[in-house]
Amino acid sequence: MISKIHESISSLNSNMFFAGIMMLTLNIGSRYVQLNLSPSAESYLKYAITKEFLVFTIAWMGTRNIYVALTLTAAFVILADYGLNDKSNFCILPEKFKKLQDSIDTNNDKIISELEIKNAMDTLEKAKKQQVNRVQLGYLSFYDNTKI
């Protein structure tokens, strides 16, 4: 009986589908779990090395190799903190993406208000309408050129 249970558990341990399902469950389920930590403990976890530890954990769950997980974690930290951080001297983002935050935060108070969000959404709606109009004009022009 015990050997049968051990055999079943060993089979699950080596099953990549089971590991993948567990990783998806971890990623999706972790958003909805309330830990009810004190504000100081929550702050410590938020600003300490939590991001790096979480990335390492996810990488290890996916690879089951500590060296590969450490390498992926280091690459993620370098990219997130330097390569994709618009405040970094080593940022590799194109200028148009760096200016996106500044174009939304119109009063430069570093806080995006509801009004600024509404204005940005209105601008996006106008751009979408312009794009639709251009496509429709293209169809009309094609139709006019193909008349017999």
C-alpha cells in the first residue's frame, strides 16, 4: 500500500504536465490569497527582495534547475531594473515609450489623475476613429478605381 502511494507520488514528481499545472495554479491563485500581514511586515516584503525571490521561484518551478533559475532571475532583474526602466541610464526602450508616462501625466505631479486618464482615453478613441476613417477611405478609393 505504501509502496503504491510512493510510486504514484514519484510519478507525479517527474510529470512535466503536473509541474506546469501547479505553476499555473500558483501564478493565478497567488493573486487572490489574503495573508493579512501587519503593515510593517507587508512593507518589508514589498520592498525587500520579494520580486527577485518570486521570479526565482517561478523559474525554478518551470525548470527544476537551480542554476538555470538563478540565471533567469539575474537576467530578469537586470532587464527590469535597468534595461526596461525609463529612469535608468541603461534603458533600452525607444524614446516614444519613455515619453508615454510624461504625455499622460500632463501636470507633472507624478500622479495620474482620473481626468488625465479620461483625456488619454479620449485621445486614444480619436486615434482609433482616425484609423478606421483611413481604412474606410482606402476601401472607397479602391472601389472608385475598380469601376468598369
